Amino acid sequence: MNAGDPMSLNVHEIQKHFPGLNQQVHGHRLVYLDSAATTQKPVAVMEAVDSVYRQDCANVHRGVHTLSERATARFEGVRKVVAGFLGISDSREVIFTRGVTESMNLLANTLCHLDSGFQPGDEILISSLDHHANIVPWQLISEKMGTVLKVIPCDDAGELILSDLDQWISEKTRVVSVGHVSNAIGTVNDIDTIFAEARKVGAITILDAAQSAPHMSISPKEIDCDFLTFSGHKTYGPTGAGVLWGKKELLDRMPPWQGGGDMIRTVSFEESSFAETPWKFEAGTPDIAAVIGLGAALEFLDSMGRDKVCSHETRLLQKIESALKSMDGVNVVGEPSLRACCVSFTLDGVHPHDAATIMDQNGVAIRAGHHCAMPLMKRLGLPATIRASVGMHNDEADVEALLESVEAVREIFA
Amino acid sequence: MSSMRELYQEMIIDHSRSPRNHKKLDHPDLSARGHNPLCGDEIDLEVKRGEDGVLSEIGFEATACAICTASASILTETLKGKSEEDARAIFHRFHSTVTGEVEDPYPSELMKLEVFTGVKDYPSRVKCATLAWHTLIQALDENNGEASTE
Ligand SMILES: Cc1ncc(COP(=O)(O)O)c(C=O)c1O
């Protein structure tokens, strides 16, 4: 990378923020290419979490003592950081969840009772590129409510087929929930087209931004959706905290999901009244330190310049893709016109799981498997793929190491 | 890389490329399906019993990694003609070796199983080596069932 160019990332400097990268695995420099599963954490995040437990260890929203006030201020402060990250003005639209999985379960279980509720025969639309987190919650709720789950198909290139969307979106469609970027093969979906069609019939629109939040600017205003969710641990934050953003007027009308402490105004054994949005959706003691760590992570990501991160990663992905394509016996899976997050591939005559073990022996951490997208794997006729996913700290040397480890696999299986 | 050569010995590569008894049996007496959700390995295993109850023929079909496929292939050779009791005993012996609980060398008639001993250093791969075996035991236990490494 050209370190002198103000428009490009100084990756060498960035790497210093990630102590986890500075280690040997099986006698080789660690090459971490599994950020899509979870990202490495920068020092700023670790320090934020550490300081919560060292200085501000108290529960939130329920004490007048100093530590509780500090913890509450820091916790609530993160709502504003998230609002800034998403480019929205009202931080009460930010709900803390454990991540995308919990957000989707919250949405499925509350939207089904919004206004007149889901009726048997109503439809929910997802996509064939989606992660299980955007499939199973809707399946479960459909079993309960009698709604019908519809799926936008994809072509051999791994792109959603949007030419006949009207076949999938009709007056019966209540919810359209799709992933922004495929964690399995890296397709960036044309969500503008999908959501525009959804709005025409008044369907609720939900974006799974798990794999776009760490890589590109995402603004619900520009995207024009009703809900958007991402997981903190994939955006350089700790595990245990994620975000669900929703339009306030919708959130206000939605019933609570889980009941308990923190989400109520008054409780008697006859009935309870609920706190306001967003607290109504945050029952029980949250993962306070993880939320505060998430705030530090988003500030860190912003400070690097998200556009720069995006173009740096895009360049790396292009390098990986074209290098893999030039190797014999290597098959890149999917050929999306817009790619982020990862490149998925297979090797002739080698099962991805065997490849992963050998690559790990070379210090290269990649993921082999179905990537929680079993329906997509089935569509592509593959039991599994090898996935190399990038983060802001990856560089050309990592790409070289990846390619060398692929060669090592081929030698063993030659 | 030498440790990788040890894990992926010639015999494993050979059996994974040309698995023995990779076929459906006519009129099997027992069958089971094994599945490893972590890596997506899937195996269908069938057994024919002889008149004296021995496992007279074992066949399998698998979509699986090299270690899993080779292990299934070598299983079919190793257990052919064995009684159910012997088969269970060999399973226990194999299982305790690949999990590192037992370090004694195999008796000479089980020497082929030695190629999987290296797996004990790769905990995430132990399930690959044992899937076919679990599936066989499942078939014996239930006559028909689904085995899982979970
Ligand atoms: C596209 C996508 N959606 C949802 C999820 C689920 O995220 P989490 O496990 O953090 O809830 C993932 C994680 O792999 C993902 O990649």
C-alpha cells in the first residue's frame, strides 16, 4: 500500500492497533483472513472494556451512586456514537441487542403482532444468499402465525435475480428482510431495487448489515429501510453487543419482546406498563462492557475513514480473486459484479476442510464450511467452500501468504 | 509441512481418492446416516450380515473430507467378516487412539488404523476420523438411524 497517499490507509500503522495479529501460529506469522466470522480487536476496544471493569463497574439505569451514574452515562453515550455511525439524528432509535441473530428474533416476534398482526397467508420475503440468522427466525414465526416464507432466488454468478421481483413481492408481502452483503460468497446485493419494490406494497423493510457495517458506509436514511441491524463483534467490537436500528414511529407501535427488569415503567401483579423506546426492548442487565466496547470500536472504525477502509479492502479482494482465478484447479465461487467482505473458492480434488487444516498449519486462518448459508450452498451444488475474508489490517503480504498456503495444500494433495 | 505429511499420509490420500466399498449394497440388513454439521460431512453406511451374524459386507457413500472418507474406506476393509462384538471392540480401540486416550500401538491386524493416529493433534478433525465409525455403531444399535458427531 502506498503509505504516502492521504487517500489510502496506512495499513502498517493500523496493524499496530491489533495485538492479536502479532503472534506466530505453527511457527508462521499469523495471517488472519476470517474477519467475516469475527474481527480481531483493536487496543482501544480492549482498553474501553477493561476500564469499565476497573473503574465504572456498576449496573446501568438503577443506581444513584457515582459508579452507576458513570456506567450509565458511558452506556447511553454509545447510543449517540451509533447514531453518528449510522448518520441518524435520534439516538432513541438505537436498540442494543446481542447481535444480528437476536435482532432478527426480536423483529420476527414483535412485528408479527404489530397493528393487526400477521395473518395466515401473509408473506415474508428473504433472499437465497441470506445467513441462517435471517432465515430461521422467520421460519419459526411462520410456523406459529401461518405466514408463508418466500425466497428471492440467485443465479450461478451468485447474484440475486431481481428481474421479476413482482413475482415475489405483492400485496400479501408484510416483511422484506435481506442481507446487504453475503457472508458466504461476498455478493453486495442491490438492496435499493428490492426495497423500492417493497415500499410500493407497504411492506416493512429490514437490512441485515452484519457484513456491510465493517466494510462500507451504511446509512438507513440513504438506504431508506425501516430496520437495520449489525453485530458489534464483526465491526471490531467485543462479542455480546450489537445494534438494531429502527424507525421510531414503528418501534413505538411495536409490543415489547422479552419482559423483565429495565424495560418496564411500573409493574403490579395485574399488569405492567412499559418503558419507552428503546428501553422497552432491552429487558434485563445488558452486556454493559461490550456495549461500551462497541462504542470504542465504531469510533475507531470511523477514525480510519470508512471510505478508505472500503477501497483498501476492495483492492485486496480483487487481488485475491484474480490471483486465485489464475491458478489451475482453483474455482472462485460466484462472480458478483460488486464484491465486499470475502472471496469463496474450492480446490479440485480437495475438500475445504482438509485445505483449512493445511492452511492453518501455514499460519493462515480462513474458514471452511457452509458459512451458515446451507440453502445457498445447496443451490450452488457445493457442500462447503474455503472463504478468505478481509479486514482493514490485511495487506499484500497476507494475500501472498494466502496464495502460498493454497499451493501447500495442492502439494500435499498432488 | 512435515506434520501435514504425517496427517495426510499416502494411505489416507489414496483411500480418499479411491475409496474401497464406495457403493450401495443390494438388500442391506442395516443402514445409518452420519452427519457432521461442523464441516458438512455426510455419510450413508450399509451393512449386510452373514448367516452367523458377522458383518459380511459394508458399503458406504460419502460427501466428505479426505480424513472422513479414508476412515470410512478403511473401516469397511477392517470390519468385513468381523462379529458385531469384535466390531464394537475395534471401534472403542480406534476411538480411544484418535482421541489420544490410549497410546499403545495397535495389534498387527489393526495396523492400518495407525495412519489416523496423527489426528489426535487436531481436535477439530477427530470427528472427521470417527464419523463413519459412529455411523456404524448407530446402525448396529438401532438398525436404522441417524448418527451425529455432535
Ligand atoms: C450476513 C450475516 N448475518 C447474520 C449473522 C449472524 O451474526 P451474529 O452471529 O453475530 O448474530 C452473520 C454472522 O456470521 C452474518 O454473516
